[in-house]
Amino acid sequence: MRRETRIAHGSPPPLERATIHPYADGVPGPVYYQRDAHPVGLEAERVLGELEGGSALLFGSGSAATMAVALALLTPGATVAVADGGYFGTVGLLAGPLRRWGLQVVGFDQRATPPLSELVWLEPCSNPLMTFPDLDVSIAEAHRRGARVIVDNTVLSPYLLRPLEHGADLVLHSATKILAGHHDALIGVVTCARDEDAEALRAFRGTSGIGAAPDPAWLMLRGLRTLALRAPRQSASALELARRLSDHPAVLRVRYPGLGDPVAARYVEAFGPLLSFDVADAARALAVERGLGLIENATSLGGVASTLEARARWEGDRVPPGLLRLSVGLEDVEDLWADLDAALARASPRDDHKAADRSA
């Protein structure tokens, strides 16, 4: 299930001079023009391709990668079935600006059979509702109906899950998050099972100019060197905090597949750094945000620093008003718990208790 490459244990070998030289005997090489390719990007794609088991391509962000998949691999008027409760930016792009292109977006419960479509979009450990699809069943059913399947693997990373091994056609990452791991790189990745999909995406990327620049590609390579250390540590801390939050009197519900999801347990041994939990209402969620000391109140996730955010401000009634999304970093779990417990106590009336909230 877990795969480690040379990147996890030290620096990768340098590219051959023939690869990095713009021209050889007057013939353009693979890096003759940066919009198409550059040496650090080629190295990052090689490493990610080994981790995922396919052909990896870098983009300027996860959203740029999403746009490339839609415009390079689908035809006008195509239908995309997108998992409910997943990253709201995916639906926002596909059902927003790309609707002018005729794209049809259908939401569905990814724990059930995907509807008829040209592309099925799955998201194990969906962000922020944390549902987990039965990948083997969903992918097989989508293929039987003639659809491609893309898996947004941002939350788990290829260290914990390799969707191409379960039959997915494409894997997408907002590499800004777990892969880069330090909240300092804006970058996206698509890894393809088929060479023809990779070539179509590469051609679109070069023409549109939405590839990743060298600096974020280098930062992501730096982050990948510690992925095999970060993923298990953050997963273990997230599970411990999820268990404690489940028993907290101010918390109504905790969402984390590690809390007994039998489907998720068939696919992964650890469940990543992300979880969400509900407090009574939006006002208390905002109070929890403001009551934190160690944990940063920020939108980003997956990095070495823990972050927490009330998601209703961005997603509206798509999520419960009191939903808080927590991304667990590398801080000591006892320090994290002390911060959360204190913020929850300050946000809740002294006589607050779980039973009263649930009956309200």
C-alpha cells in the first residue's frame, strides 16, 4: 500500500546533460522552452510518477490541473459526476466558468453507484465531509458504463493510497497541500494511467501556459523528501484528536474515516491529517477559531503546521453551519489537544453539554 522512492531517503540523481540542455546539435530538447518543460519539473514528474505508478504532469495549481482535465480530455457538453461533500472549488470551477462550455455537473453520494457520465470524480477522504468511496466497486461500475474515473487524492497522498492500482484513469493532487507539505508552494499534479491522456494534457498545458514554475516544483520536491515521515505522524495525531473530540461535550459530531469506517479500512492503514467536527452553530465555530493559540486559523491544509477553519463562510449551506475543518500538523498531540480543548471551552457556555445540543 505504501511506496517509498529515492526521494524519501535523500536527493534524487541529477538529470543527464542531454535532458537539461535546450538544444542538441541544433535540435530542440525537452526543455527548450520553460512553458513546456524545465529540468526541476521533469525531475518532480519522474518522482511523482514513480510514487503513483503512472505519468505525472505538473500544473500551476490544483485548480489549473482540474481545468486541464476538463478542457483537454472532455468534449463540450460532457457530463461530470462529482462526489458530494468534496472540495468545493472543484464544483465551483466545473459548474461555474466551465458551464459556458456546456459542461454538465451532477453531484452524487460517492458511497453509492456513480451516475451515467463521461467522467466520474471521486475523492477519498472528501474535503470536508470525509466520506470514503468503495474505489474498486465505483471504478469498475464507471468503466462498465464507459466513463473515465479521476480520483482527487489530495488528502491521502500516494504514500497512503495509490488509486491507479485500483483502476483509476487519472489521479489529481492539489500538491500545495500534503505533497509540498509546508504551506509555501502553489502547485497541482495530474497522474495518468494511459500515455494518450498524458500527451493530451501535456499539449494543453504547453499551449495554455498553465504549467508549474520551477520554484514551486522545487519546493514540492523538498516536501516529498519528508512525505514518508509526515504522513504516518500526522495520521496518528489526527486519529487521536478525532477520538478525543468525539468525547468532548461541546462537539456534536466528528468526521474521520479512522473512527471505524469499514470501507476506508479496506483501502488504507492510516487516514491522513484532515478531519472535521461540528459545534452547535456558526457563532460558536467562529469563537473556536478566535480562541486558538497554537493552531493557525487558516484555509490551507496538509502542512507541517496545524490549521483550523469554519467552512460555512466559504461553502454556505453545503456544510453544517458549525462545521470546523482541522488539518493536523507535526506539533505534539498533547499541545494540540490543549489548544483545542481550551478554545472549545471558551466558545461554549459553562452549562453546555452534548445531549442538550443534540436535542436542540
